Amino acid sequence: MKKVLAIAGTDCTGGAGIQADIKTITVHKMYAMSVITAVVAQNTTGVYDIEEITPKSIEKQIECVFEDIRPDAVKIGMVSSSKIIEVIAYMLKKYNANNIVVDPVMVSTSGNKLLCDEAMDALKEKLIPIGDIITPNIPEAQELCGFSIKSEEEMIKAAINISKNIKGAVLIKGGHFNDRADDLLYKNNEPIWYRAERINTQNTHGTGCTLSSAIACGLAQNGDIELSVKNAKEYVRGAMLTGLNLGKGRGPLEHTYKINI
């Protein structure tokens, strides 16, 4: 059985964060492990409190995982401070982790800020460079490249800019555009488009967490970035199309819709 480690914050209502990661990994019939970076009081309507886990505890969690059950892939989600980012980057380098997916979570689906201002430089300089693939949405990509993105041409320009100082591929998710949900994978100086119609639903809570975890599962299975992105997009799309409608805000996905992947 392949093993996948998720490093992220929690979601007590189960739609995003580490709970979404574990559901996604389990449905892909892989062994899910977790390192908690923050306990987050949130639901479909917003984020109401964040309690960071200490860097020392995060270091020990990672150590316990790698010293016992080495993961075949690692997904990194919410990391709210520079000290947390630094310890994660250090430990993953120490253990020579493989197939690292970095989801640069800055703002929740409901619009709440999840990354401290002082942590942005650490994210850019220490965490993103160790990723085999990073998965920013449009607003996150804008923060990373420093200019606005309003067209496909600007998505490519942003991907080139972000790629300058990193070894991995860049997946810019286009779901924030109004009419389409076309994603751009920029890999080895080549743009690859994944075309898709936008799904008309407000139930998008945890889509980024779910997609990045699904990509990690693909990398654990076959190490192929292009195929992993394709399969992950299909999984997320199917989980959205079920029409699950829970909560009073932006509802979660139906992670178990396709139990026999």
C-alpha cells in the first residue's frame, strides 16, 4: 500500500484541511498520515480561530512519521508562520522526502487570511522551492508573481515568473475566472492546459486541499505529474458534481463519491 503524508491545519467540520486530505487519500486506497500545523475553528461560513502548533511539536510529528512509516508522497497545506515553514522545509530535506506537493494556502474559500504577512518570504524562499509541484489558485499566484492575472497569457507569464527559482512544476488553477475552470500546468518550460467548464455551485469548500492531496496520491502511485494532475482534476470535478449540499455557507465536496478509484 502506498503511503501519503499530509501536513496541514484542521477543519472541525471536515470539508477542508487535514480532514479533507485524509478522506481523499483513503478513498484513493492509500495509507493516510498527518502532521498538524494548526487547530482551526472553521466551518462553511468562515474561519473563527487559529491555534498554531509549536514548531517543536511539528518537528517531532514529522520525525515520528519518517522514522517509522516513510511516505511515498507528501502534501503541504496550511502553514501560517515562518518558523513553522522553516522547520517543515528543514525536516523534509533532512529525510530527503519524495513527491512533494505544496499547496500555498493563503486565504480560505470563505475569504479568511490563513498566512501571516511575515511568512510570505519564507513560503517563497524555503517551502515552494522544495516542491515537485506547487498548486496556487489565481489570487495565490498573483501574490507569488507580483502582478494581476486576468487572461490565459497572464497565467503563462505568471507561471514563468514563479518557476524562475524553483525546480518543480507549477499548476495555476483557473477556477477564479468567471466562465471557465481551465488550469495551467507549467513544467519543463512547457505550458500544458487542462480545459474544463466551470461547475455552477457554491459548494467549493476544500477544493484546493482535495486537489493537492489527490495529486500527491497520483505521484505516490506513478510519479507522473501530468497524469496525476489529470486524474486529480477528474476526481475533484466528480466530487463537486454530486451536488452535496451541507452547511450554511460554501459547502464541502462528496469525497467518497467514487469509492472504487
